Amino acid sequence: MYPTLKTVIDGRLVELPGTIAAVRAQLPDADVPAFTHEVENAPADQLTVILARWALRATGADEEDEEVFQRLRAGDHSGCVPADDEAGTGTA
């Protein structure tokens, strides 16, 4: 069993490749040089974040996130919970 990263996208659990080699293997050939350069020059404490970002490219999650960011930029905060409101009650 290969290591994986897990996240939720569009309400469903998704397993992403969890090794440098597995992430590289899922990328289009045109993206491999940029990926290789980034992971080979990454600070160790940022490697997991970088791997997750590259692994997510094949899922469409970045498009889902962009839709949320556009909505927030437009001032629509419906469905948002302040970070200090962990229970989601709307009262901090």
C-alpha cells in the first residue's frame, strides 16, 4: 500500500498520491520540470504543502476553491463561519 494524502473535495473523501514519485507520475509531462524544480528546492517544512498543492491539480479542487474565492471577493459570505466560531453558531 502506497502512502496517500486524504482530503474532502465537493463533499467526498479523496485520496491523493502521497509520495514525490506518485505525484510526479500523475502530472502532465509539461508540468514535470516545474514540479521537480519546486520539490527539489523546497524547505523541508513546506514539502507536504507543496506535494498536496501539486496533487490537487488533477482533481479540479482548485477550480472549486476559485469559485469560493470569487464569491468572497464579491462580498458573498453566505455559508462562512468565523475562524473563532468553531461550533458554527454564528456567535464568537
